[in-house]
Amino acid sequence: MKQRIDAQLAMIGHAGAKWDMDWSSVYSARALTLPDYVHGRVLFTGDAAHMLPIFGVRGANTAFQDAQSLAWHLAFVLKGPGRAGAAGQPQRRARGRGARDH
């Protein structure tokens, strides 16, 4: 690990810099999704519905997509002939799975 850190420091112009490691750990990337984002009157969005690894900020992106999708679906339910149970679930589930699998 020391060689890899030294190589990174050299790459950014700090070759030979002294450093001490305070702590290290192994990060375990997980990707999980609920089978159903609607449970009774509760709608799950973002990380509560689909947890993604931190790489590429995909969790935040899908949370924003969920919020946008949920907003227009709920507006349609309140102002038009929509079903509250739908709430964009198929599209949201597809986005969650797509981000999880890539």
C-alpha cells in the first residue's frame, strides 16, 4: 500500500513527501434495491429504495431522479386521473437496477 500511495503522491508532484498512515480499511461496494418502492401509503425514494456504491455519485443522481418522477406523478394524481399506487414505480425501478448493474 505504501508504494501505491507514494506513486500517487509522485503523480501529483509530491514525490518523496513524508507521510504516516493513521487508518485504513477495505470498502465493500454494495448495490441493493427494494422489490417494491410503494408499501401501503409509504413511497420509498433515493437510498431508502435503492442503495448504490458511492462511485460516480449515482446514489444522489437516482435520488434526484426519484424526486422529480415522484413530483410529476403525484401532481398528476392530485390534478388528473392518475393512480397513487403507480407513482412511477416501473421507471424508478428500471433506473435503480440500471445504476446498480453498471
